[in-house]
Amino acid sequence: MKKKFETNAVRYSFKTLYVLVQCTPDLSSADCRRCLSGVIGDFRWCCDGKIGGRVLYPSCLARYELYQFFNSSTPLRPVTLSPPPALLSPPNPVKRKRRLRTILIAVASPVGAMILLCFAYYLSKNQIKKIRMAFLMRKYFGSESNTLEPLQFSLATIEAATNKFSKETSLGRGGFGQVYKGILSNGQEIAVKRLSKSSGQGAEEFKNEVLLIATLQHRNLVALLGFCIEEQEKILIYEYVPNKSLDYFLFGSQESKVLNWEERHKIIGGVARGILYLHDYSRVKIIHRDLKPSNILLDDEMNPKISDFGMARMVGFNEIEGSTKKIVGTYGYMSPEYAMFGQYSEKSDIFSFGVIVLEIISGKKITSSPAQSHGLLNYAWNQWKEEKILEILDSNLNESESLNEVDKCIQIGLLCVQENPEARPSMATVVSYLSNDSIQLPFPQEPAFFLEGHMEHSTESRGSINEVSISDFYPR
């Protein structure tokens, strides 16, 4: 029986592709064509983006490489293919199917000729995909697109990890989309945030988060593992943090675990070190702008990890502050100068940290109502002045042996929420307060009761307050 195989070379986009196809001798020409059509269709599953590949069926096989891997007794006659037109325009699926069908019918004779044309079709399709992806990367990330390429995940990988975003893998809904738990093929657990396609604000958060924290590495920051921008999807992939968020333990249901003082003190220190890294030790100074318990996740050892950097802003290390007309964040955690005048700096994050510290100690939530946002601060200030430490401490705790440590943390919290930003300590100073018992802490000034307090309100500021975007992210 005559052997059914063919070898040749295809020149395409300044590269030469060497191709071998073969069928078992018992197949008819028609069966051989059908078998090889299936082989070619499987290349996009096994070999997309690779420099070579092979697919083996019981009755046929195909292989391609960028080098000549076979011995040929007859000279090769390379086929030169031109790039397809309109590479950045989505191909019409009806015309695409009709084109392939025409190819399969027109070349009824040599199987090798037919398969080379199929390869050309396969290459053209992948070239279009790569160029379109490069265009999207440039659109989203500009000059940073080349450095971010290693963080790209394919949509097929994410769908496989989340069972196609099934309800069983859902962890809840975040500020701009649904969050899922996924498991990669290597067994690694991931958290997948699938941003809503209709959310313009979510698109901005997506770009901001990838650009700001893709290269940040700290044990108290949630690691961004990658992203996906295929088929109009905007997906962020994070490390999976199993113990939900801090607000679940502080303000959750009665079934949630009560944190003891040792755990609470550990969380305060970890959050402080994470913010210190953002302010002083990352490659750029980052102001988070939305620090709150729901954005602090806890790992299996109750170590805190700061998450959700969609609102964050980068400032120069020599810059004192930035400003914005569009104020975003959550009432109660915003510093007065930011909520009223749009001025943000590292002292804005210090204020938010102070509120979180007082929430951790008291187990009481700062209200999200603008008219009452001074409630916890006022209460803690008055009780601390009168040395009624136990009145501030969460009633679920009985920490008579740790009262000195509790007292110091309350004082640190009050120092961080002072009305005057310049009076608030830097995060480097806060970390030194927490780690050194011999340092004498200054006496705090009155907290910022900024919506009914002493700061002057201009008409323009009040207008800015009306534009505040309340974000309420759920834990992953």
C-alpha cells in the first residue's frame, strides 16, 4: 500500500515553518483528509503560542517546527503566504467557515497540499489573535505592556480553574464584579475577580490595579498573580486567602470566630507593615485610599493581607500630596482633608489605619453615615482621656494582663485620626511605636470630627462630597 505522508515548508511573517503530515496506509484519501482536519483543529488546544507542536491520532499525525526535523529525499518547494488583510478587525465567522470548506473541497488530490493550506489558515488565525492581543495590551497598559506580558492568563485556563465560573466556585460579589475560587492545573488555589463588562469604573480599577501592584511583593499585601483581557473580559487573578476578611471576624455573624487580643495585635502590626511598604519601600510610593476591614484579608495563620488597590494612586517620593475632583472611598475611613477637599497623601492612609485600629480594639464599626461618622472616634477619645480603657475594649475580650498594650494601641489609633494631617505620625513611626515598648508616645490631639467639626466648608468642597463613590467590596 502506498504511504500517505507529505513534508514541506511554509514561509510566513519572516519565518519558515517545517511541516510533516501522515496517515496510515489503510485510510482512503477522504478518510485521511477527515482525520488530518481533526488533527489541525486540535493544534489550537495543545500548541497555541508555542514555537512548535505535534498532534497524534491513531490513524494520522501532524507536526510543525521552526527547524527541519525530517529527512527529505526530494527538494522542498516552500510555499510563501502573505499576511491576511484587516488583522485588527474580527474575522467574520460565517466567511471563515466558508473559506475552510472551500479549501477542503478544492484540493481533492494531494493530501499534503490540502494540509499545508490548513496550516496556513491555522497560522493566520493565531497571527490575528496575537496582533489583536498586542493592540489590547497597548490600549490598556501603554508602554508597560511588554513587562506585563508574563502575567497574562488565557481565558481557557481561567474557565477550567473555575469550572466556567460556576455558582459552586463563587465567593461573593465585590465592588465591581463577581469573585470566584479557582484551582489551576498545578493544584494552586487562586481567587478570580471577574469585573462586570458594563462597569466603566471597574475598567479603570482593573487597569489601575494591574499597573500599580503587579510587581509588589510583601507578605502583608495580597499578591496579584495575573490578568486576562480576552473576548471583552477583564479578569484579575490573585493568590487565594482562605480566612475571609477582617470585617467578618469583627462585625460578622454570631457564628464567626472571636479574635483574641494576641490575634488582634498581630493584625494591627501586619497592616502597619503593609502600609509602610506601600509608602516607603515599594518601587513607587502608593496611597491606597480605601483602607478598611473588608479590604484586609486573613490567611490560614490569621496574617493580614491588604487587598483591592483599584482606588490607589501613585505619587512621587518627593511629593507631599495629590489632589482629585472625584473622591472615591468609604465614609468614616476617609480623612477630612480628602473627603472635603480631595487632598490625599500618606496621611490619608494613616487616618484610615487609625480608624481600623480603634475598630479592632473595640469591636465597634465606624458608621457609614456621613452625619455620624465621628461616633467611634468621639467615644474612644472621651473614654481614653478618662482612663476608662476597659470601656473601649471589645466586651468579648478579658485582657487584664494586656491592658498596657491595649492602652498603647488605643493611643496610637487616636494619634492617627487627629484632625491636623501634619500631627499624625508617619507609618514608619507607627511601626516603631508598636515594636518598641520604651518609646514615650506623644499625647494625641482631639480626633477629626470633620463633618460637624472645626474645619471650614466651602461650597466647592460640599459639591465634592456629593460625588463620593461608596465602595463596599466583599471578601474573596
